Amino acid sequence: MDVAIERDELTTIVNDIFGAMAGIELSSCPRTVALQDGRGYVVSAVQIVGDWQGAVRLDIDMELARQACANLTGVDKTELSLQDIRDAAGELANMVGGSVKALCADTAKLSLPTVAIGHDFEFSFSQGTVVQALSFSHSTGALTVNVIQRQEQQLN
């Protein structure tokens, strides 16, 4: 089952979650932005399984992830642990993924979030095609959100 996730729908979801939950106003970018390797970044993702199968992936510059975590928890940025940031990034992926799931398939389920933090790593889903990708900017860094649809393997 193919699903179209409209750019405006995904923009609204991301802005609502980051605005209301993390107190961060994001600006939409006209094209996909590459994250800055030197400062580190966080990738958090949830998979969606059911009538529609895919994933939602958030790529977040480390400083933006740190600011979002501080706002979510009420803890000063300087006192956050990597586990705090990991938990907050996972929760943001969970919230965005849940909203995307509601657009794609009512009967679908979300996986637990997967989160990776570092400077130079690859994080990918096999058998998936990006059906929507949006980038956002903030004074502390960039965010890219990908909605990935699972592609069935063709048997020869």
C-alpha cells in the first residue's frame, strides 16, 4: 500500500511537536540540509508496521538535540547526559512517528525508538524508499525528517 505524505502535513506535524513539546521554533528549508559532522549529530527513528510499513527518521544536529532535550526536561543544557539526549531524541521520533502513522494506517503499530549519537556514522533502513524528506533550521542547528516506505523485494 503506497501512501502520500504531503509536505505541508509533515511540516505541520514537525512544527507542532517541536514548538509545543520542545519549545523550539523551526524554519523550513527549501532543500534537504546535510548535518554538520564536526559538531556531532543524533539520528532517531521509529518503524511503522501494519497496513502500511515504513519508518520515520530524524537527523538532528547535536546542539539542536541538546536544546530540545533541555526544553523537554527543564534541565540546563550543561547538565544533560548523552542518555538524556538519547531519550529526548527517541521521544521526538516517537511523537513524529505516531503522527505520521495516523496519516498512513490506523491499525499500524510503532516500534520502540532507535537512537544513534556520534560524528561519523551511517544509519539506514534496507528495502526502504524515502517518500518525503524535509529540513528545518534553528539557531542551534538543523533537523531533517525522512518518511521512509518499505519496498517489497521482487522475487525473480
